[in-house]
Amino acid sequence: MYSDCLIENTNQNKEQYSTERLIESFKNAPFTTSQEILDYILHDFYSFTGEKTLLGDDLTVIVLRKT
């Protein structure tokens, strides 16, 4: 689950992170713990948008992994 801030935030070129990028990030994330998956996704998000990005909205991401 995630808030719209995750997919709607943009990089310097005004490109949104997007649902497609989020799906790719999930596909590329290590299939280990929920925390490591979350860390991977947030690293990918901030790499795309820029580490110093000011978020225009709240950012919520929850990763649940069924074992």
C-alpha cells in the first residue's frame, strides 16, 4: 500500500515516479524481508526524484510479505 505521493512525485525533468516505475522497483527488489523491500523501493524513489526532494504531500509506504 502506498500514498499517491510515491507515484506522483517528480524528478528535475518533471517526470513522475509513476506506477510503472513502482512495479519495476518491486520486481527488482530483493525477495527477503519486508524492510529490505521497503528500503529498496525508497532508495529507488529517492534516486529517481533526488535525495533532497521536498515532498508536496505525505509519503506512506507499507510492505507486507506473506511467508
